[in-house]
Amino acid sequence: MRAYVSIWRLRFINGMQYRAAALAGMATQLFFGFVFIMIFAAFYRSGGGDSTAFPLQDLITYVWLQQIFLSLIMLWIRDNEIFAMVTSGNIAYELCRPMGLYPFWFSKLLAQRVAGAVLRCFPITTVVFLLPEPYGLSAPPSWTALLLFVVSLLLGLILVVAISMLIYISVFWTMSPTGSMLMISVAGEFLAGMVIPVPLMPEWLQRITYALPFRWTTDFPFRVYSGHIPQQEALIGIGVQFGWIAALAAFGMWLMRKALRNVVVQGG
Amino acid sequence: MSLYFRYLNIQLKSQLQYRASFLLLSIGQFFIPFMVFGGLYFMFERFGQLEGWSFFEVTLCFAVIHLSFSLSECFARGFDAFSSLVASGDFDRLLVRPRGTVVQVLGSKFEFTRIGRLLQSTIVLIWSIANLPQVWSFPKAITLFFMVFNGVMIFTGIFILAATFCFWTIQAIEIANVFTDGGREMAQYPLTIYEKWVTRFFTFIVPFGCVTYLPLMYLLDKEEGSWVTGMLVPFGGLLFLLPCLLVWRIGVRHYRSTGS
């Protein structure tokens, strides 16, 4: 366990180095947040249709939380090092290490996301809280909601890493990450409610997203925050998150074992 | 100009060498805006209209912007990837050649996988035009062409500006994404739906408004006006490119090799 913690720390420190990039990234995220909110607000203003399913205030909170925790929960963030390792044959060194490859990569990816998010989330949160109506981020309705949000967000983070682990493992077979990565992340992003929030999707599509794990990584924690998902339901949802994590991690480990049994170390 | 086409030809051949990867990437490029379009579709399904704009009117706007974006990403990719040229010192080589720097940088990279994105926006364009009978006339077709053409000019101008900054910063600056990706996300909807300051900024400083909103008013008969304004306004895009090229010149003069 100590080894994993130190890997975690190393990656974390490494990620904290790029401060200028983080600053530019924050400005970009703020801008994107503004644009999305303005677009959604325009749709709400034009009336028609039924907007009661998801109040505008909740939606604004949803958009800002997306931007704040972007590097924490986005599926498309990837570690090219791992891809390069598999395709270049450096995977041999990784296999020599006296620890499981699955937990090793898992902690590496986890640290990367947390480091990226820690740098960015506090400044953005502050700015977003201070924004004037109607653009500002509103506080969660109660302390319990906040607590449930934190728990579900962390579980969502673990879940998204578990999903992305499957993509990394798939490289053992496909050798080229671009195709599978692009497909899964584009579809996953949509199903996670990153393009339009899940409550605004048509009924049939919502049913699909509920059946898949993607929605539990982003949509669920954000709606717990704004209280759009009541606490009783949130507790059940957290249980579901645990279930998905257990299932996907078990599947990932099994897949990894299978991949390593007949791994071909690429020469070079 | 013939040099440019030679560059184009070579790059196309080299990218087609990896056929499977080319195909996969193109398909991926097809699906990225497809998801965004799906979002747009579902929003309209729920709300019916957007401040007086109907679904097909907005998709026309969407198609024009995405068409220009994919075209400029395909052909002006060299400027987008310019930071690596500066960081590695390879720009020196371009300077000693007896040709203009702009053509050479432009020719250094083409991204033909954007054909997927191009195809997607073309389909959307055809679909929306088919459902907007008021656009079917010759002057309007020309206006539409000008809109796309000048849209390409604007995106190219932004790429050039971002690349010029590399002369000073060496690294690529992520903030340029606000204007490329951000501009695309924003300009795919009619500009009126935004706050006043945003609309002004993106009409007079970065003239996205000149290639989408203003000519759209003419295309869709939303505003009485002669066809002349509808056709001339898009040239704001060309007007934007000129100062960008000028800044590029200044940048080149300030270039100091990293020497590695």
C-alpha cells in the first residue's frame, strides 16, 4: 500500500508543476462555462416546451460544477505515457516491478486527475461564487447535500478511472489508442450529460443513460449538489456507484490478467 | 501557389499511407460534432425554438461555422502546430528558404482526417437548406459561399495570431482555445442569444458575427435589406485576416532561434 501512496504523491507533485498552463486553462473553462450558460438560458427564455424538469438555477450549478471539476471527471483525459509504454515495449519494465499493474496504473491515473483538479478548482470556485446573478454558482441547499455531493463525486472519480482503465487495457489488443479512445470518450461524454444535462434529454435517452455507468460519474454528483436528486435517492445512488465500481474494477483486473498472460512485448 | 499544391499533394499521400488509422480518425472526427448536433437536436425537441429562431435556422448557422472550422483546421493546421516548430528550432530552416514563411508554415501540415467533420457539417448544411425554401436563390447561394469562405479566413487568422505569440512564449498558449474552440461553440448559435458585450466583441473584434448572424438575417429574410449588404458583410472575415498577417510579419522579425 505504501508503494501506491508514494506513486500517487510523485504524480501529484509532477502535475502541480504546470501552473501557467493551469491559469490559461482556467480562463478557458470560465469562458466555456459562460457560453454554455448563455445558450441554455436563451433556450429557457424562449419558453415553450417544459422546463420544469430541470430549473435554470440547477442547470447553472450543473454547468459550473462541470467546469470546476473538469479534470477530475472527464473521460477523455488520458495518459499518453501508458499508451506509449504498451506500444513501445517499455511495458517490460513495468512488469518487473514488484506490484500489481492494475493498482499501479489505477493510482497513477487517480493522482493525475486529482492534481489537475486541485490546482484549478479553488480559483474557479471562488470566481464563480462571486459572479453576479444569474450566472453565479449557488450554494448547496443543506450540509447533508454537500456531504453527499463530496462522497458521490469521489466515487464518481474512482468510477471514471475504472472506466478509463478498460480503455488502457484494450490497447494491449488494438495497439492503437486513437480509435477506441475517441469512440468511447465521445459517446461516454454525451451519455454522462456533458453536452446537454441528462434531465434535459428525451425520456428514452434518459433510460439508456440510467442503464450505463457514465452518468454516475458526473450527472449524479452534480444533481445531488443542487438538491435536484433528493437525499433518500442520493443514498441509493451512492450504493449503485459502489456496485459499478466493484463490477468494473473486477472486470478490469480480470481483463488485465488475461492480457498479461499473452502479452507481446513490442521490440525496439 | 503551385508550391502550396505540391505541399498539399505530398501530405495527402503520406497520410493515406496509414489507411486504417486515417479511416478511424476520420470516423471519430465525424462523431464529435455529431454529438454536439445531437445535443442541439434534443434541446430543440424539448423547447421548440430558440428566441424566435427555428431548428433549421440554427442548424444552418451551425453548419456554416463547423464547415469553416473544419476547412481551416484541415488547411491551416500548420499554424496550429506551429509551437513545436519554434521550440525545436526548425523554423530556422524555413527562414533560409527563398519562399514566404506563411506558405511554408501553411504547407508544413494538413489534417485530412477532418474530412469526417467536413462531411458531417455538409450533411447538416444540406439538410437545413432543404428545409429552408427561402434560401433557394442564386445571390443567396453566393452569400452562403462567402460566409463559409470568410469563416475559414477568421479561423485561419486566429490560428496565425496564436502561432505568432509562440515567437515570444515558445510554448503554445492554451488561451487561444477560447477563440478557436470557444468561438466555434459560440458562433454555432445566432449571436443575438448572448449578452450584449459578447455579441459586440464577436462582431467587431473577432468578426464571427459578420459570417453568421448578419448574413443569416439576409438569408432568412429576417431583415429587409438589399442583397449587397448581405454579400459584403461576410468580407469582415477577410478584413480580420489582414492585420493577423501583419502581426505575423512583426513576429517573424522578432524571431530568435532557440538554437537547439
